[in-house]
Amino acid sequence: MGSQYQQDNVDQHSHNTIVSKMPSPRASYTQHKYLANKWQQSSFSLFAQNDWAITDDISWNIGARQYWVTSKLKHGSSSINKIPTIGQPLVTHKIDSKKKDSDNNFVVSSGLTYSGIKNAQLRASFAQGYVYPTLSHLYAVTSAASQTLYGNSKLKAEKSNNYEIGLRYNNSKWLVDTAIYYSAAKNYITEISCNGSAICDGASGANFNYYNNANKAKTHGLELSIEYLDLAFTPYIKGNYLRRQIKTDKYTTYDSGNPRFTGRVGVKHTAYFDHFDLDSDLFMRFASNATQRSDSSVYRYRGWSTLNLSTSTAFGDNRQYKIGLDINNILNKNYTTAYESIPAAKSHAIVSASIKF
């Protein structure tokens, strides 16, 4: 049993410049947009979970959680200075009224595991999902590359029922874990084209979108993880196959912006010494291409793969100290994931340190 409290505060200041050069000088302009916002989101929850050993081979768990969430737009203003090549500048200033949104929800989860098969364990689970819109979903206006994404303060919380059936097998040489999953969500939070909507301040075009609730989203897929343990180094592969159908009032599509295949393949090793342990993992991450479709626009994302190296050393009497070095995108590739509108980082390193106590 327990409780959890979290508060996020965002203070945003941004300056966005658009230079539009048209064949006619009268249609060309430079626009400066300034934003200043303060947002806050607080969440509190109570939860409980328990496990029962029904028999020596069968166990059952059940959990429950109650959420209370409050989001606030404490301050918001925007100024737009549009300077045409020919003519007088046009200046507009807007102050957003304060907003406060609250919600609460109760969710449950339950699962069964069966260990009566040699070297194997079967599992089945059900869980309710609850995704309350983040501050970015509700209030932010984000510009990256050529795309602009608007928040929507009228968003509803996303709720879902999720099912999974899985198998884990370990015979000291092979470790295999696989699962089939299905999810049915309502008020699914997605992106749709602005088309002159008031939420987007009248903006339209292929590069302007806003967050909105789809009526329903149905997702199914397969997860698979395989490791071979009978070598000094451990080769492995992890993959996920996903298909999602989105239904709105205007359209139904499987082009939800999710890659159909994602995964990771690599080789890892742990070396044990008298005073420290050394973990290393050389792996490739990959994703297939993806398409995101709305009522009036289509975005296509290319597939990608990156080579990465993760290392860490643990030391101390109880190995309580840890230092890590991750070198990502070693081959310095240019790529953009299907979930981002700006290019991913090229070759870079991350240094981390932690203490357990």
C-alpha cells in the first residue's frame, strides 16, 4: 500500500521566426512570435496491491489505484509581429485567461502466473490504463523544424483496457520471453490537422496540427526477447510488432504514426573482478518506417537504425557505487524517430553516476 504525489511546473519563454518568400513581394513577410507561459500540474494517488499463492504452481495478484489530477494555466500570453516586405507591420497581442482542470479516476489490475511446466512460466494479465493529458498536451504551442503543434485545453483523459498473455522459458542456455497483447482505448490522445481550427488560432496547412481525442484506438501486437546464455558473451534480440487502429468522427485508419517493427539486437557481457564489476553492451536499435494519417494530411517517417555502446562499472563493498558511459549513434547517422518532429541526436555520449543506500 502507498501513496504518490507529483507536481510539475513549467515556465516557458519562446521566440519563433518565420520567413516567407513568395513570387510576389507583396505576399512575402517575416513573422516573429513570442510566447510566455506558466503551467502547473499536480497529481495524487493512493494504491494497493497483493499477491496470493493459490497453489505451489499458481499465483494471483490484484491491484488498485485512485488518481486525482489538477492542471492549471497560471499565465499565458503571445505577441505576433508580422512584417510584410511591402506595407505596414501588423502587431497582435493576446493574453490567455487562467484555466484550471481537474479529474479523478479509479483503475484496477489483476494477473495469474502458472509455473507447473518445467523451465517455463505462463502468465495472463488485465490492467486498466489512465493517461491524463500532460501540460504539453493541454497548453503548449511547440514549433520544431517546419511543424507546429498546438495544445488543446479541452482534451479528455485517455482510458483503456489492456490484456496480455505471455510465456517465459529458461533452461540455463536459452532465455525466451514472449507476449501477445491487446488494448482498447477511448478518448485516445492523438494529433490531427488544424484546418483553420480556433485551437490553432486559425492556422491551416500540412505543417500545423493539434492534440485531440480520437473516439477509439485498438492496439494489438507481439513482443519477443531471446538470449543465449551458454557463452562468455550473451547475444540477444528484442523485438516488438505493433498495429494500431484509430477511429474518429471523420476517419478510421491503421496509419497511426507507429512503426510496425521496433527492436534491439546486440551482445552483452559482465566481467567480475575483486573490487569492481564491469558491464558492457554493444547493440543496434532499429525501427521500420511509419505513416501518420489524419483527415487531410499524411506524414511519412523513414525507418532507421543506430549502433550504440553502453558500459558501466559497479564498485564498493556492496557494489553500491556505479559509473556509466553510454556512446550513442556511434556511426553518426541522421534520422528522425516517428514520435519526434526534430532530428534525433547524432553521435553523443552520456555519463552517469549513482549510489545505492
